[in-house]
Amino acid sequence: GESVGLHLPTLSVQEGDNSIINCAYSNSASDYFIWYKQESGKGPQFIIDIRSNMDKRQGQRVTVLLNKTVKHLSLQIAATQPGDSAVYFCAENQRGNTGKLIFGQGTTLQVKP
Amino acid sequence: NAGVTQTPKFRVLKTGQSMTLLCAQDMNHEYMYWYRQDPGMGLRLIHYSVGEGTTAKGEVPDGYNVSRLKKQNFLLGLESAAPSQTSVYFCASKERLDSGELFFGEGSRLTVL
């Protein structure tokens, strides 16, 4: 079946450095991916999305890269701040008429002051 | 604008007891989802609904039932709780089928003794 997975359960970075969180997917027909941020004690929040007709998409301090050849996507956070400390999930929006999102396991980003 | 509201936020049950989690959204969204979150497992889809009066099974539906009698409400029921159902439950909704932006509630932490 389809799946998305993250490469590292935990990532620790120094405040001010750039962070890169990676995710792999298994289904070559997958065409829509989303990144979520979950702060402690809260529900996940949408960060940014990307469709398969794009290789790169930028938001405020965040960039998502999609490499369809190796079925890999990454979330880059520029100038990481303490408020970026959270669990980050990649998700795939399943094709069809259900609108279901399938989530990976999550990477915990720890920002050191 | 409250968004997605889940009740209760915390609950402790004994094995075999039943309970219902309520999810209410005030955004007039068609699509609603129940996920459970366990350590190291990410978010797993339990049941979902693509509109009022409809429900369908997700990845891990066993032991749960759902109802969507009104568009704004999505109820998750446990008929006979088991310790394996100890988890944090999240409800989410979205506006359009092709949107990857889910709006999540704050979660309901359930402990089954």
C-alpha cells in the first residue's frame, strides 16, 4: 500500500542554522504532498504543500523540495528559531474521492539556543 | 471562529466501558476525519466522512464506530474500550476534496485501564 515515511525521528539544530527534514514515499503515482507542524499538546497545523507538477515551493522561511525520481521530499526551514521546535509530519493526499491524508511517523525538531 | 472543537479533552475509562468523542466544526466543511496518534506511529486514520450522512473505514477502524448525522458534527464511539485504545485522538476537517489543508482539533487524550 501507499506509505510516507520520515528518515530521522529526531533532529537537533542550533538556533539560527537551517534545518532540513526529509521524507520518502513509496507510490510513484502519488502527486500531492503536505507538511504539518505539531507543537506539544496541540493538533497538527498545515505548513506548506506541493503538487507533483512542481519541484520546489517556497513559503515564509520554509521551502519544500520534491524529487520524483527518487520519491523523496524535504522541508527546509531557514534561520531556525526556538518557536520552530515541534514534530514535523509529511503527508500524502490520496488520489480518489475520499480526500484522505496518509501521514508519516514524524520528526522531532529540537532547536538549541 | 472556533474551528474544530473536540470534547472531552481527557478521559479515563475502565476496560469494557463505552464512550463517545464529539467533534464539532463551524467552517461548513464537507470532509471530516478521526485519527489516533501513538508514540512512534504518527497519525493513523480511523474513520472518515465525505459528507453528512456518510461514513467510511480508514486504516485502523476495528473497535470504533462513527456517525455524521449533522454536517458540523462527527462522533467517534468506543463500544467496549480496550487498553490498546489508549491514545490521543484527533479530529480534522477540510473544505475541498483536493485540498491538503486539514484543520485539526486540539486532541482528546483517552486512557483505558
